[in-house]
Amino acid sequence: MSISLVWNKIEINDRKISKEVASEFTIKNGLFYYEISSKDGINIDRPFENLAKDIVKKIKENIDNEPNETVEQKLERIKERNIFERKREKEVKCC
């Protein structure tokens, strides 16, 4: 799983949390951190690009763990595991 903290509206100077606190939180929790402005078009693509790169990296690492499988078999195994995990998450969620 890849999680990002995205701070939008950086053009507004009324911050409730400092940049340092947000950055420290993301480092401590292993998250990506981006400051963007959809109004001014600043860094809009960056979170999506890096998230996609991280997902591909994790898939490759997972694929490399089973050297006797074909790429298609590995991708199918990952897909099945993700479906199982999503079903389990739905069962665990309550109210």
C-alpha cells in the first residue's frame, strides 16, 4: 500500500499546521508528502506520478520473490491477493 499526504491550496497563507510538522509526520509514518495548488497548477501531477512509480516498484519487488513463476502468474497471484485483502477489509469495517 502506498499512502500520500497532499496539502492543497498552498497559495493560502493561513496554515493550521506548519510545513515542518506535516513533513515530520509523513517521515515518521512512511508516507509521501506533497504540497500542491490546483488553482495555480503547482505540483498537480507529482503525487500521482510518484504514487504510480512506488506501486510499480512494489510490484516488481513482489514479483522477484517467486523466481519460478512467469510474470503472468505472478501478476495473477498479486491480483488475487489484493482481491482477498479488499474483501477482508470490507468484513472488518464496522458501522
